[in-house]
Amino acid sequence: MTAAIEHVSDTARWVALYRAMESERPDALFRDPYARKLAGERGERILASMRKGRAWAWPMVVRTAVMDELILRAIARDGVGTVLNLAAGLDTRPYRLPLSPALRWVEVDFPDVIAYKQAQLAGERPACALEQVGMDLTDVANRRALFDRIGAAARQVLIVSEGLLVYLTPEAVASLATDLAVPASFRGWLIDLASPRLLKMMEKSWGQAVAAGNAPFLFAPPRGTRFFEPHGWREAEFRSMWEESLRLKRTMPLAWLWNLVGKLYPKSKRDEFRRMSGIVLLERT
């Protein structure tokens, strides 16, 4: 039987279905009216192939909601005029967020992902100026040329890479980070980050499905955000996935019990647990 996930780009359909599920709740944290169409029947099949797939929607939903908040804050507070979304997948923020027409948004993903999204969203109008680039981000020469072009035309750029780094080797992440630190206008980089301990837990829920589709989880640096410091970036803000899930009321099953038990642990263990997974804003060193 063919794996539901056949390529890393297929994970975009799975994540889009989680966004659709959230959007259809009466108390939705965000509304993505395009998510279910983009996920399609293939997204349903991928989710069905995952052990407890629906029960584990919460971290994807929390990640999306928190990144929405941080992107809008960077534009309003910090004067970001360009957003560079790497491995954009089936994200529809340029269509669904309240963005200015003056904002420039650049999406980069595999050519077939870009083509699929363009076909599905034909006739829809983004709120901002949208450029879509079909590119394999492991093509170092092409990505450097793209970064140079985007950087030269902008005053302040926020890079977003949601759900990307976990699928890359540490060497590939280091290379990407180094390249992103070159353009002077690239000031902030919004990522999600897992710890080695969480990676082992993820392998029990989603891991088999993604590995069978040649998209194994690879990146969870033991040094956390310090991994990025030799490559031009440092932590500016860390949002704990656990704390944000409690704030947004999108928690794992029995979260209240884990929260209670966690209070019995020493502070060092509580801090370790808090940083098992997070949404991180990096800034240039």
C-alpha cells in the first residue's frame, strides 16, 4: 500500500486539514476559508493514516495562531514591510489576514506546491502584494540569489519558516541560517522548534507516517536556540507551545493533570518541559 505521505510537500495538506478543523469551530482562533479545499481528499487520507491524528491537532492550531499574532505584531510594531515565507506550503495568510496592500509577501515552495495552490485559489485576491516562487530551498545558488534580490529591495524583512526546519538535517539548517543572515534587511526569523525529547514523542504519533513518506523528523537541536548563534541569529522571544496552548485553550488531552503534576517537579525540570516545543522569534546577532 502506498504511504499517505509520499513527499515532504504532502505534509502541507495534513496541516491544512488541521486549519480547516479549527476554522469550523464556533470558537475558532482563526478562520481559514480555503483550508479544507486545499487539504482535499488527500489531506483526509494522510490524517487517517496517523495514529491519534485528530487528537494531535492542538499543537498545529496553536502554532498557526501564535505565528499569526507575531507576524501581525512585527508588521504593526516593528515596521516590517516584507514577509518572506519559506516552505509556505498551503498557508493562506496573504488572503486571510488583515494586511495592507502596501505589504509585500513572498512565498517560496516546490514548484508543484505553488502550482497546486495557484490553481485552487484561482479567482481569489490576496490582501497584500503577493509573489510566489517555485523553488527547491536546498538549491543553494538559487536561494542565495533570491535572498539577495528580496533583501536588496526591502528595508525590513521578516522571514517565516513554519513547519520547515524539523524536516532538515542540522547541517542544512546551519547552511540556511548562514545564508539568511547575509542580507542586511533580514532582521527577524520566525520558526518553530522541537527538543530531542519531543522528537522522540512525535515519532510515536506522527513519526511513522512521515518517515514512510520519506519525510522523517530530523532537526531538534540539544542546545535549543543556541544552535543558531554561530550562524548569525539569536533568540529574541520564545513562546512555549505548552503555555500558549493553555492560554489559547487548545490543549492536549489531560493537560490539566500534566499541569498539576508538573508543579511538583523542580524548577529545572519545569523549565525543560516548558521549552520542549516552542515558537521562536530570532533576531540578527
